Amino acid sequence: MSAHGPSSSSRRGEPPLIPSPTAPSEPTRSGGPPEPGAPAGGTARARAARTGTYARDGWSRFRRWLATTPARVWLLTLVSAAAIIGLFASASHTLGQARAGLDVLGRGAGPQAMATTDLYLSLADMDARIADVLLMGTDHGLGSGREDALEQYEASREQANESLLQAASLTEGDTVEERNVQEVLDGLGAYERLVTQALLRNDEAEAAPGEVNAEALESYRAATRLMHTELLPKAFNLGLDSSAIVRANHEDGQAAVTLGLLWVGGVGVAVLLSLLGLQVYLRLKFRRRFNLPLIAASVLTVVLTAGVIQVLVGSGGHQRDAKEEGLDAAMSLARGGAIATDMQADQSRYLLDPEQADNYQQVYLERSQQVLSRPVNNLADYYTAVDEVAASYPELPGADGSDPDDPGTLGYLGQRAHDALLPGQQDRLADVLGAYNEIQTQDRLMREAVRNDDLGEAIGIRMGVADSENGTFAAYEEALDGLTEVHREEFARGIRQGDAALAPWTWLLPAGSLALLLLVALGVRPRLAEYR
């Protein structure tokens, strides 16, 4: 029968089925974007499910890869390489800190601090020269002469200006210290105006030696008062503050290097352990008894780490010696020399200003005690005490502590200078003490002449002390400068040795680190090649 014939139900006499009057159904969409307004939740969930499946599959594949021997070799190699890079970074940073500390001490704050100490000396010498010129009066040939005194004054003035410029650079950023420097600059200008007036008035009056014109004396009193109440105290404080800056920089630098040493040592151990782990793994997996490149890398790690630690410790020692045995000792002696300069100038002030002679005599004793201190209360006893120090050296009175009332021999030339002596330098300090004792001897003779009303003799003794060529104080300065220069040379030597120790590591460290990476690569490459 034809396919288009009546159905079987029709053949049985059943009534034909009549379709219900409902709307035709929408065709099913197998893909494409949903119709506007249709919910998108199903599509998003399907996409998220596919993403999760991919992630799980990827993680599963990664875990299976990690279980393979090549993957573990790669992982251990990367750990070793990262440790080597860490060793390079920590060592490079710490070596850089050591270089920076040497640079600041040797070419920055250290010399600048020394310059601020020289500032006090220059200012004190300026006032001393003016006092000598006024004391000479019309006799310009006394001592080394008026012209020489004025030349020395100009040289000290120029040195003071230069020292102020260096002090300004050291205190840059510190508002209080910058103000102190500016105040010293301003005060120096006012001082120069006052001493110019004093010299001019004394010259116009044609004052005889030791008989300073009253108006000139008033101008000088104002000038020396300004010097000793404003300029010198500020200059001395600048020197102390500069020393504090140097000390703080040094301590901070040493602390940073010490911390760096711990990092270098720790990372070096980490490199060694990572290389050991890599060697053990390769030996177990590949049945190789030795891996020569990795053994060489381990040895090089020990050498590189130990070398960096040794050079850091060595350069730190050189820096410490440069500061303590060099700079600190030199600055202490320089301060002692500056105070002694002001001390001996009190002799001229004592002679040119009889009304304030007692005050200048007491100030002379106080300054003398700063230079070399002994437990006495008057000049007569002080002369005797200084003579005992010079005669008993290298044993210093009171050093054994047997007398509870004797604090020992203190001051810039006392126990401090003795303790800072470098090997073989005892004779130099002995020369300084001998020259200082001679100053005190001449001071005693000068004051005896004044008590005997022999002003001319007293002025002659004072001018003999002040003579810049053959004077007693010039001999003291020469001996003190010789000792100070030894410590300056020790400072420079320490900086040079520290720099020399660090210099090769600018190329040794990167070369050693690259060699380590190359040895690791040579050690693992043949093993990885077996899996290609």
C-alpha cells in the first residue's frame, strides 16, 4: 500500500485525530546568543564549568610534570640560581655600604670636621696677633715684628673663612648649625671692624710698647669680648657637633655593615645547602658518584662568601683605626693646640690691659688646665706640676691611682694623648710636653718681671714667646704639629687600606657569581640532555 494511504486507525473505523488549536512551538536553538531578555545564567555556568575543568586539568598535568625527574632537576637548579643571585645582591649591597662609609669618613664628614676644629685655631690666632701688634706699639721690631704679625693675622682670617665654608657644607640641612655658621660669619665681620679701629687709634696716638691708647684699648676690649663670648664658643661647638656627626655616621655605617655580614653569611649557607641538595638528588637518580661542576661551585661558594666576609671585616677595621687612631686623635690634639694659642695670647692681654690683668691671669690658668690638667689651684703650683709631668714622662703623675685625691694627668696633652699614641711615638709627645713646659717657664718669668715693675723686660719675654720664627710658642706648635701629623697620616693610611681592600671586589663579586651560575648550568645540563 502507498505511504500516503489511510492510517491503521482509519482502517479500524476510528475517527480521525483533529489537531488542537495551539500556536506552533518555537524551533529549538542549538547555539548562538540568547534572545534579548532571556536569562544568561546557563551560559555563564557552562563557561565557568569549562574553565574549572581546564584549571583542574592544567594543575593535574603540572603535578604529573613535577613528579618527573627533569622537573625536579629544573626546580632544584632554579633554587640554586636564586640563592646565588641573593648572595650577589646581599654582598654587593653590603660592600657598597662599606665603600660609602669610607668615602664619608675619608673624603666627606671627616675632613670637614677637621676643618671646623681649624676654625677655632684660626679665630684664636687672629685675636692673638692683634693683641701682639697693640702691645708692640711704635716698636715694630719686637719679636718677629709688626709686619709678620699682620701677615699671620691675614693668613688666619683667610683660613677662618675657608673653614666656615666647609662647616657650612657639613651642617647643610641642620637649621640650628647653619644659623651658628652664619652668626660666626656676621660676627667675624664685626670683629674685623673693631680691631681695625683699635689699630688705627693706637697708631694715631703713637703709643709706646705696653702703653695702649685708651680709645684703642676700648675698641680691642669690645673686639676680644666678641671673640670670646660669641665667635670662639660657637666655633668650638661647631667642632664638637662635627665630631658628633662623624661619630654618628661611623656608627650607623658599622651597624649596617654588621647586619650585611649576617645576611651574606646566611645567604652563603643557603647557596651551599641548595647546591648540596642538587648534588644529592643527581647522585641518587643518575647513579653518578661525583658531579665535578657542582663540587667546584660549592667550593667557589665557600671561597666567595668567606672572601666577602673577610674583606668587610678587614675594611671595617681599617675604617675604625682611621677614625679612632687617626681622625679622633688628630682632632683632639688640634683642639689642644687651638686652646693653647688662645692661652698664650692671654699673656699679651695681661700686659696691655693692666685694669683687667688679674682676670686675664685667671683665664690663662683655666685655659692651661684645659691643655694639661693637674689638681692645683694657682699658677705657682701649676708651673711646678707641669715641670713634674715633663720630667716624669712617659710615666704620668697620678696614673697609677694610688692617691684618691689625684685624678691623674688630664687635658688634651695628658692621659688622652698618651693613650692615643701610635707605636714608637712616645718621643714626639715628650717633645710636646717639654715645649709646653718651656712656655710655662717663660710665663713665670714674665709675671715676675711685672711684679718687679720691669714692663720692658716682661714685654721682651712675651715677644720672645710669640716670635713666629724662633719663639717658644712656635717651638711648641712645631712639636705639636709633628705629633698631629702622625695621626693625620694614620687617618689617611686607614682610608687608603680600606679602599684598597674593597677595590678588587667591584669585579670579583660579579665574576664569581657568574662563574657559580655557569658551573651549576654545566652540572645539570648533561643530566637534562638524557631526557631529550
